[in-house]
Amino acid sequence: MPRLTVASDGVVVELREDETILEGLHRHGYAYRTGCRRGGCAICKVDVVSGEVRYTRPVADTVLSDAERQSGVCLSCRAVPVSDTTISLREETLRCVNPLLALYATSH
Ligand code: FES
């Protein structure tokens, strides 16, 4: 299972197979700015610092351009890490919305 690190907040979580960045962080009690959660609004863009992501569903070029993809930007509601991946949020911090889930996430 890939390990996801949010470098901007020092949070590390284990992801399930085929789990998106957004799903994995939410499952571990964390939230950040999101919108449609379907790959249509682009609000959930994050920067991939290291690692690799793939998309199990198409993402429109109007939402995420080739230049953005090549520079390491990903759509976190659709991006599925294929290896240990480190991301950085943009102009915000991760919010812990469920401390018990978050505690479990960081203690393993
Ligand atoms: S939340 Fe709308 S594209 Fe990700």
C-alpha cells in the first residue's frame, strides 16, 4: 500500500489500493479545501513533491493541463498514488476533523 505524506503539514497516512489522495486523507480524519469531488472544479489541486500518481478516470485538460501535469500538479480527488508519494497543499493547511481517526493514522 502506498504511503502518502503531506509535507506541508507533516502528516503521513497509508492508502488503500486504488484510493485517491482525497479519499485516503478523509478516511484518516483530515480535510482540506475541496469542491465537486468528481474532477470537475479544480479546487483540490495539490503539488506532488515526490512519487507518482495515476488517474483511474479521465481528467479533462480544461481542469488539469498537460503543463500542470508535467510540473507535478495533480487533482487530489482523482489522483491515485502508485508508490509512496509526498504532496504539498497550496496556500492552506490540513484540518483534522476527526482526531481519533487522525491518531490512528499517525500511530501506525
Ligand atoms: S474537488 Fe472538484 S476537481 Fe477535485
